[in-house]
Amino acid sequence: MIRVAAALLLSCLLAACGGWQLRGTGSNHLGVTKVSVVGEPGSYLYSWFITQLGYSGVTVVTDRTQAEAVIELRRERYDRRVLSVDADTGKVREMEVGLQIEMSVRGADGSLISAPQQVTWTQDFVFDEGSLLGTEEVETTIRYELAKDAARSLIFRLETIDFPPARKNAG
């Protein structure tokens, strides 16, 4: 009897969470189903952005005439800055890696839907001069993770855009 009551309670609780779903299994919140993406195809950001669009139920097409919108990722740039130095030795102790990208969105007809916006992400790390190879690996990993975070963030930005209704193809 207790097991039946627990199962009933559990099923009621799961039904109350009707808005929860696994990523990639839900409805498309972007307002478009087919997009063309202009960017640097070999970059981490471009690859992760295409993946995130797929998770959102959006198909990426290479032919712009088939796209409902064109997403432009321009001026992707990584940089690094010194954050702190050791007061005694004057050697670098902390570095910051940054990723900057400019994103704009155009309609299928070329009209500007979202003006170019420059977005920046940063992350710092401890610079270890005794382990230069390890430090280089850390920086590479940070660039990879920044690209992942940036791709997710750009999808959230796209969710805020009111896309015009999709045109109907004659024929």
C-alpha cells in the first residue's frame, strides 16, 4: 500500500513538472526552423554554435535561399591580458583570456533583424611559469570552454528576437 501511494505521489509530482524537458527534445523557442550561419567554419565557436542550433531544433542550411534567417558571426577574436604580477619578482601570476564576437541577424530578404552587437566573455587563470606546457594546455581548454559558453549565450540572445513570419515557397 505504501509503495502504491509513493508511486502515485511520484507520478503527480512528475506531472506537475510538465515544463521540464531534456535539452534538444523540446520545442523550438527561436521562431525559425532553417537558418544560414556566416562565420569561421573551423573555429570552436562556430562548431559549438551549429551544435546548439541543432539542440534547439533549428536546421542549418548552406543555401541562403532556403533559410528563414541569416546569422552572422563576425570578428571572432581571442586575446589574453595580464591580470597580476608578483610584487617581489615582477613575474606574471594571473592571466585573463577573452573571446569577442560580433553577431547580427538578417532576414531571408537581407533586411536587418538584429543590429550587430559585440559580445565579450572572459575567464582568468593562474599562470605557472614552472609548467609552461601545462599553462598552455589550460589556456587552450579555457578557449574551448569560452566558445561553448558563448555558443549557448548566443542561442539565448536569439531567443529574444522577434523573427518575421516564415515566407511560403510557391511550388
